[in-house]
Amino acid sequence: MSKLSEMPPEWDDDERMNFMFSDFKENRDVNSLDWDSKMDYWTAVILKSCRDRGTVCVNLQDLNKTFRRKEKSPLGLGTVLQSMARCGEIQRESEFAANVDCGWLSWGVGLLLVKPLKWTFSTLLGSSRVPLEESFVVIELVKEKAAELLRAYRSSEFSSSSIVSFPDICTFSSGICADESTLCMALLQLQRDKQVTVSLHEGEKIVKFCQPGQDRVSPVSDVDIGIYQLQRSEKLLGERVHKLGLEADKCKEEAKVLLREGKKPQALRCLRGRKRVEKRADNLFAKMESIRGILDRIAQSQTDKMVMQAYQAGVSALRLSLKDVTVERAESLVDQIQELCDTQDEVNQTLSTGVTAGDEDMDELEEELKSLLDESKPDSISGLPAVPTHGLQPSGEPTLSSLPTVPHGPLNISNEQLEDELNRLTLSDSGFQGGKVASPARRWESAL
């Protein structure tokens, strides 16, 4: 780890840096505020320096060189690493690779699987000092690198291949991982996440990636190895065909030059050589096309396998859904439904018939009711004039045309008759009838 190109803003503050470069107190409880502020500062600075460099591993020796200031190195970095390890922010490289399998061991990628014994011995002997060369993996950063590496694979030209060689991985991850050690740590994190598996095939390092739609990567199978070999052969044949094409073009250009110089025999020799090169290129191209055909058939067979699995799942689900369904039960249900439908039709017809019969008898009932009303009228009423049927005036008064005509001629009674009648009413009766005064109404009746 080289010196930081951009130091923290307070790096030039002597008073602040003297405090930060001082060692931690043996007991945090003496001044927990100073202890925590110093711990937080160095933790953030270490993470930033690693992220800026694209690395995921740190050790005390490199940290002392990176943060050296005025010929002094911070005295408490070992305590910072111990605290980060206890919090799970960093992990010894040997512990991080504890789930390493034979594939990783056969790779021989330089993981420190033996050197960590120094830390173990020092811990057993009661020493709390961190060995200078002890390598630690920053968990947060290695997870970030692993996610970036997986995205780079899925967006690369190798995404169609489940198995990729280590050199090809180095090619598409060159902008992500600063060195091979960082790449291996990212791959190891992906293996811990069940996203890749590593192995060695014929001395070549290969990695199988988890494909989209899968939760975890499957073990490397013989089919995977066969597909990988075919793809490698196709790639090699393509490179040879390309080289032969360049060689044929070169022979053609040489023949042109010789022909212009008047060296016809040499020019013919170049053309014959060009024909031989083109023939070899055609043969290799035909073989490459055969390999492509095999790969297409394998891809089609895998698709057919997926379809077959889907069919099998569908058959199983259909069998379960039709478990209690039989032809006899279906026929019985249909018969029951038909019987219920017939019964409902009969009920509807009966209800409709009853309502219609009642409507037909309504006229007879009205006639009978009218005759009963006529019979119930009293005799005294039969002599009264008929009730007028014409309408009333808007004011609610009876129509004048229904009243008797007012006489316009003189009355046929003489004055002598009226005087005699008046005398009779006043003198002969003396205003009494039966010892009682006759009412005007009674007297008027007598006069009439």
C-alpha cells in the first residue's frame, strides 16, 4: 500500500494530528470520549484509503507506511485493527478463506493459509500485538467487489458461458480489481455466497458462475466441462482461421508486388501458397461450423429438457387436481343438474299459470261486487235525483246550470190574500201553539 495521494483535511493540523498519532490508553474507561473519537477517525480513514485504491485487504505494516507523517507513524493502528476485528468489520485472511475447498488449494493463488499461525501463537501466549504482516480482509469492501464482479460478468461477452477461464475473468474485471489478490478475494466472497464455484481442469483455472434465475450455482458437471471444451475449441479455431486469412492476404499482396517487378514465377508461387492457405482456412472453418452446430444442439437439448420438466410438473399438478374426478361422478352430477333444471321449469310454469287464472276471473269478481253494491242501496235514496257527473268550477262552487231556474214573472197572489193570510197567522194563533211560542219555521209551515 503506497502513501495516500489525498490526505484528510486535518492532516496539516499539528495539534489534531499529535492527538491522533498518540497511542490509546490501556483502559477505555479513563476517557471514553477521546478513545471513541480516535477509533472512529482511524476506522473511517482506513476504509477510505482501501476504497480509493480498490483493494480489500490491509495489514499493519502497509498502514504504518501509508499514514506516516513527519517521520512518524500512528501508534494506535494495531489497536484499531483489533477493534475492527472484534466488531466484524475486518477478518483475518485465513479465517475468511476457512471454507476453502480443493479447488482453491489447487489454484495456488497465494492466499496466506500458513502465515496466520503467527497470530495464533501470539494469541495463545497472551500477547495482544498484531503481527505487522498479518493480512486482514475488509468485509464491507470485499462484498462490494464481489457484487461488481458479478455484474461485470453478466454484462460481458462471456455471459453466455457458465464456465469462464481465469484469464478471461481477469480481462473483464481489469477495471474492477486492482490486482490478482483482490480478484481472488472477490471470487472467494462469491463462492461463500454460493454464486460461483472454482475448480482446475487440465491445469487450467476455471470458474462456474450462477446463471440468472438460479438461487445458487450448481456443481461443475461433465456436461459443463464438455460445453467449455467445445467453446474453447471454437474460439481457438476462429483465431486460427483469422490468422490464415491474414496470411492469405499477405501472399496476395506479395504476388502483386512481384508481378509489378516482372517476377512472374515468384508471383505464381505466392498465389499457389495463397491457395493452400485458403484451403486450410476453409477446412478449419468447416470444423468450426460443426462445433457450432453441436453447441446449438446442446443448447436446444437443454431447452427441451426445461420444457420436459415443465410438462412433468404440469402432469403432476393436473393429476392432483383431478384426483377425485371420475367419469361416473361427472355423469351423476350432470344428471342431478338436469333433474334440478326440470324441476325448476315445472315450478315456474305452475306459478305462471296461477297468476294468469286470477287475472281471467277478475272481470267476474268486479261484476259480482257491482251487483252487491246495487242491492245494498236503501229505498229512500232511490228517489233522489241523480248525482251530477259533470265537473265543478275552479272555485269549488257547484255549477249554476244544475240549480232550478229563477222565475222572472209576477207571483199569482193578490194583496188581499196576503193580508188575510197575515191576519190569520198573527191573530188566530196569537203567536202560540200548545202554550208555546211558535217558531218562525213552524209558522211558515202553517202558512204554507
